[in-house]
Amino acid sequence: MANEEKKSVLKEFLGEASLGNYIFWAMTLLLIAVAAKESVHPSWVLHWDHGDWGAVDVAPLMGIGVGLVAGFMGGMVGAFISMFSVPLYTMWLGLPLKVALGTNSLASGVIGLLAAWVHFRKKTPDMKVAASMMVFGLLGAATGAYISLGLPAKTLKLYFSILVFGAACWMAYRAFVPQKAKTASEKDQRTGFLIARGEWKGERYCTNVLGPGIANFFIAILAGLLGVGGGFIFTPVMNAFFGLPMVVAVGTGNFVKVANVGSQFIVRGVADTVIYALAVFAMLGGYFGARLGRRVGLVVDQKYLRIVFAVALFFIGMKWIGIKLF
């Protein structure tokens, strides 16, 4: 029985014997090889210079490595990609922080759009809730991104470090304390244009869409300020406070992240903080990294993944603020 279980887990991780799966593994291995080679001997170095944001020489193909690592880590637990990509842009590639935030907004926005499409095909999002949150998120994230452009880089770095440590604590908490959702009452018969009702595998929910929308406005301001999507905040909020089943909250949240990050990209792109060539390769690495991470997430207990994730975030936070542990 033990051998059969191991074979089943391995089969689930490797996937089916299909052309699409073979292409996925071939591309993933190729990208890993390219990222490893570029980290040792870059084949293309781009000089980027801006009077307000600084100058840097960067190898755009190394964006593949950033995308692979951040996408893999985020794909395992379904969030937090920006928590890894932004520090990697600054610590590994040497980008100024505001340039890292701008470049990340484009890359993570496109990756989020692909993830949203996958969830849409599986019919997991509640589009009525998503529409409300996206409208409020567009305004909130743009406001936060605009404010961040005027803040000193050291201040932004401090705020982002606090966010990373907060995310680490949250993941550690989730690893040991199961989250309980607020389910809809059998007697809750609210109707109307602003009411979203639904069911997922017997779990019913009913909520006024203005509640999640207003909540996301304030979450999006914070997300825009720090250059992240905000999914690790609004996904549990949708689940715990507004009663959406976790699968529905995750599916809905992917659309919300696209709006939050997309509006940031508009603001940061106009301010010329985006290295487009680097972002394109980061998208490529992030897409395949996230798919690989999701496969690991399917076969490994989420409790252990969250513990590993919390430890990784903690070490990144310590490294980013300059504290050496070893």
C-alpha cells in the first residue's frame, strides 16, 4: 500500500502522459537551465538609467530565475508571489526598490490574469463580488502606488519588511490554527442587485457586494503602497468575514489581484519605473514556476508547506533589512 501511495503521489506531481505535459516539463527544465547559466555568465546586459529612480546594469534573462523562484513559492500556497519577487529584484539583480516595484507590477499582473482565467474556466469565482472589489481596488491601488512614488526608498523598504514579517506570522498561524468560515444562514433570504448568493459543494453563502468592495479599497491602498496584489489579506477576509467558501474566495481573489496590480502598473508605468524586457522574462519564469509550485502544493500537506513558507519569508525579511543570521 505504501508503494502504491508513493506511485500515486509521484504520478500526480509528474502529470499525465500527454503532449501538453511533456511540453510543460521540457520548457520548465529549459528555463531552469537558462536561469542557471545566466546567473553565472549573462549573455545580455541592459543598462537602465533614470534621473529620478537611479541606474542599474541588469541581465533581462535573469528575470526568468526571479519568476521561477517567486512563482514556485507562491504557487505552492496560492499567494505571496510578490513577497519573493520584489526582494529578489533588489537583492539578486540590484534594482532600485521603486524600479523593482514597477517591474513587478507588470509581471505579476500578467501572471495573475492567466491564473484568473484558469479559475474562471473552473467556475470558482463569484463575478458579482469580484466586480465590486475590482472597481474599488482600481481606485485604492492607484492611490497607494501614487503615494509610494513620493516616499523615500528606505521608508518603503521598512514598510515592505514589516509586511513580509506579517505574512510569515500569518502563514505560521494558518499552519497550526485551521481557519473557520462564516457560512450563510438558512434563513438569510436577502435579495437585490447588491446581493451575491451562491453555493460551493453544499457550502452556501450570501453577502452584500459593497462590503467586500469597500474592504478592498483600503486593502488596495496598502497593496499599491507596497507593490503587491493584496491577496493574502483579502482572500481570508472574504472567507472569514463575508462567508465565501475558500475555493470561491481564491477564485474571486485572482480577478481582484489583476485589478489591484493592473492599476499600480498604470501609475508606475507612467512614472517610468518599469524595465519591460526584464518583466517579460519574469512573466515567463513566473508562469512555469507557479504551475510547478501548484503541483507540489497538491501532493504535500498544506500545513508543512505553510511552515516552510513562513520560515522562508522570515529569512528573506531578515536578509532584506540587513540582519545576518549566520
